[in-house]
Amino acid sequence: MTACKWKVFAILIVLFVIQSLGFKEDKAEAAPVLKYGIEDPKVWDLQYRLKTLGLYDGALDGKYGPGTVSSVLEFQKEYGAYPDGIAGPATWRQLRKYTLSKPEMDIMAKIIYSEARGESYKGQVAVGAVVMNRIQSDEFPNTIEGVVFQKNAFTAVMDGQYGMEPNRTAYMAALDAVRGWDPTGNSHYYFNPKTATSKWIWTRTPTMQIGRHTFAN
């Protein structure tokens, strides 16, 4: 292959890579646009997320009716999205930051139960609050899957306790954490000082003690 052909080939490869990256970025940013009159399973997810925040008290029927419009407007006003009653990309970004879907709520209950089932109710909510604080922070993954399953992030995931079945209390604590109860003062870490083996965790700045857990940043 001549030098000229090599140059053309190299340019084509670069263009292909740029185009592929752009496609992935667009795909990652894609969000459903839901508005009045639509009936879709994604509306059910929207209604569920709003219900967890106490902003929607209607039926989870997947129908984007007046009640859903009103709840979306209330969410948009409270969470900094343009109040138009339409669940577009900007609104979904805030929804995914401050709410969880049904499967994600199951993950939250499981990590709370496996990490803090022996703690007080406040201590269980505190663990959920740390998870939410990480989702909302630029320093951590922006999904609960990314946060909970980040390498070495939670002992219960590493030792298999995460597989335990959560109880009703864990789900209640998950709901309170999603609704914004944060007993930790916006902490991003916690550990049991009697069992912690990581030297790194001791370098974090303690914020408070709740039960057997020290919370820190």
C-alpha cells in the first residue's frame, strides 16, 4: 500500500471512530419524550418514580393523563426542570438523578438490607442516603447499578450478602432515602470502625456516627 493510500485509510479509520463515539454519546443521552395522551410502559415508570417522591397519587396505569401532567409539572418546579408538563430529556435527567425505577428500588433495598439490617431504622436510611448522594455526585457513577456494583464499593456485594432477600423495613428505608431523608449530612462514605480493614477509608473526614457506622466525606 502506497503512502497516499495509507493516509486515506488512516483518515477513514479516524472518521469511523469519531462517528462511533458520537453515536454512543447520542444513544446514552436518548430519553423518551412523554406527554399528554400517550399510553406507554415508560409512562408507568414515570408514574412510579413520581409516586416514590409523593408527587403522584393516581393509578400506575401507563396513561399520560391530567394527573400525570400535574405531577410532572410539580416535579419540574421542585427539581429545576422547565415546567411544561412534558417528560423530555432534561426532565428525565433530573428524574434519574433524584428517583429510582422499580428494579432500581429493589437494588436499593437489597444494598440497605445486606449492609445495615442490624442497624436502627435511621441507620438503614443513612446507608440508602449515601447511595443517593453518590448517584447525585459527579465523583461517582450516575446510576444505582454503577454505584452499588462499583469495584470494592460495598462489602456486602464483595462477600455475597447482597444476594439476601430484603425485608419490608429495607424497602421503607429505601423509599425514605429516595424522598430525600439524609441523616448523614450529605456523606459519601461509611464504615464500621471496629471491622474496617481499609487504610484508605480512615483518611476520610468523619461527619457523624450512626449506630455502628461512621459516616464520612
